[in-house]
Amino acid sequence: MSTKEPEAMTLETFTQGLWKDNPVFVMLLGLCPTLAVTNSAMNALAMGLATTFVLIASGFLVSLLRNVIPKQVRIASYIIIIATFVTMADYGIKAISLDLYKALGAFIQLIVVNCIILGRAEAYASKQTPVKSMINGAGMGFGFTLALLSLGVVREILGSGTLFGIQIMPDRFQTWSVFVLPPGGFFVLAGWLMLFTWLRERKSKQEAL
Amino acid sequence: MSAGTSSSKLVITLGGIAVFSGVLLALTYEITKPMIAKNESEALEAAVFEVLPGAVARENFRLDDTGLRKVEEGSTEEPNLYAGINEAGERVGFALPGEARGYADVVRVLYGYNPENKQVVGLQVLSSNETPGLGDRIEKDPAFQENFTALDASLAHEIETVKNGEKTEPWQIDGISGATVSSKAIGKALRLSTNEWVPKLNAALEAGE
């Protein structure tokens, strides 16, 4: 890769994660936290932002050290770097809100083994400049957050009748508890996947014409 | 960088990254520690005020075989019960912890005990993992919470959970239909805790007066 890239390339690496290579809806990565913590919009947002932070920070550091880390120990090095930032996010969330920390439970610590992050480190940050790696990480992170929020919003409205803890459905509304339970996660994920795949196919057909 | 990398370089790289991580984590820990401690103390305070109606201040106590004594803030001794003080400066009761196995995981509660009339006067679930929509109603259900405004804890009879609508005695807890196991867990937590602590507390209070 040449050092001088046109502006469009930098923007593209950001939107790639947001839409074309969306980690959840296109690559189907990170499904475990996607299903587990999206029972409310707030949990989904917090989980998404924590993952974004880890993606950006680890992308930066991995890229910075890409010429220093020997090939044989690169995965071990990435894991240490990722685990460090995950632990920082863990402390951070605990300091911000205990309730949120309890709701997210072990899934914050489990960001360490989220394949999106190690995948980014190996496939992108270890080959690109720090700035581009951070932009790419931010794109992936926001794409992940967007996907989590899409699930969280639907599940919270139908399952609890609220959005970000504020009641929006009329009192008469009978909440569908199944949506805050694990099966609801699968239903909503399937719904969004169908919608996104349909949109993508329609777009590619239009482009082919 | 391939076969020629000496093992000392691998050790130095990994060691260097680990040391850097350690420094970063120590820093984060130091920064967030007071915030986390503040959050935890506030959460505890809120729970104590919740289970002891009228309480506006809290005092920490430790009750063991040697008797009841006050634990000052910042002391190394772990308090195991808390007294609530009302606006007039009088002690309105004690908040004690209890726990029992629920449907999914251990249910931990904090309850208010009034030694004057020997009643449980409030209860809050500190942590539980009960099924959303069914078992987790033990946390919010107003009719169920009503059980703990004046529950007899004189230990003439042990506290027990009965089926919904079958409560006839002051020491019985009216269960939630559809959440039998979770309601029983609350009853068990209270029974175990009151059987153990209430006699000790009463003896200590009598000895002190």
C-alpha cells in the first residue's frame, strides 16, 4: 500500500464497517453478545460503545506496533493489547453505573474473545497505518453498535413497552415477554437479517440493470 | 522476520507489551477506584433507605459472637448489617442481608427489620437472575412487595411462602402465581436469615440497653 491514499479511501474504510461489511448483518460475527445483551436499548448502546472503544484503541496500538511485533507472537500480543483495553472499559463502566455493569454482566469481559476485534487486528490494523486503523475500527464499532441498537430498540419496545427506560407504549399494551427472553433475540435478529439481505439484493439488482 | 527471529526478541516483545499493559491497567484502576467505591456505597445506601421506611442516614454495624458494635466509615472491619436513622435521629430498624437459591441463580436480598415490633418492614432484591417476565416479578410486583410492609418476624412461627391468595397468618408471604420457585426463594432467604440473625440481634440489643 502506498502511503498517500485519496480521501475517498479513508471514508470508504469507515462506511465499510457501517454498511457494506457490517459485522453483524453481513459478516454474522459477534452474534453471542448481539443475542445476549440486546434485551434493552441502553444495554445494547453501552455494549456497542464499549466494543467500539476497544476496536479503536486496539486498532491504533496494533497498527503502531505492527513492525515491531514478530510474526510468531503476534496473536498473543494482540490478545494482551485487546484484553488491556477491555479491562479498562470494564472499570470504566463500573465507574459510570453499577446497574449497567450488572446488566451487562460477563459480556464486557468477553469482548476479549469477540472475533470482530481480533479479526480487525489481524486483517486490517497489522497492515495499515494507525490513523486508518482507527477509522476502520470506528466504522466497525459503529456498525456493531447500530446492529445492537436495531435489536435492542425492537426488543425493548415489544418486550417491556419502554425505550431507554421511558415508557412509550400505552398502559393497555400487554408486553410480549418473549422478546426480552433469549428466543426473542433470535426472532428479531432473523427479522433484521431478512430486511438487510433483501435491501442488499435489491440494490445489487438495480446496479446490474 | 520469519525463521530468523531469535527467541529473546519474542520474549522482549511480549514482555514489553505486558509491562505496558500493566502500567495502563494500574492507572485505570487508580482513577476509577474512588468512583466505583462511591457508586457501591450509594447503591447500598439507596437499598438501606428503601427497606427501612423513614430512614435518611445509615450506620454500619457488625454483629458476631462477641456482640453488636458500630463500624466506623473507612475501618478495615466488614460491616454485616446496617441501621437506618430517621430525621429525628432515632434508629428505625436494621437492614440485614439474606440469600437463597432461586430458579436460575442465588437470589440475594436486603430486608429491613424493626426490633421494636419484631417485623420485617421492607425488602429489596439486590441481585437475581430470575426469568424476565415471570420470576423477576419478585423484584417489582407491588402486590408481592406489599407482603413486606409488616411481616411477622417474632419467630413464634418461621416465615414461609404460601400459594397466591392463601395468606392467612402475619408470618406468611403471599406468593406470586407463575413465579412459585422465585417467591419461595424469597421466603427461604428471609427464613434462614431471620432464624440466624434475629435472636442474636435481639440478645445484643437487650444486653446493650
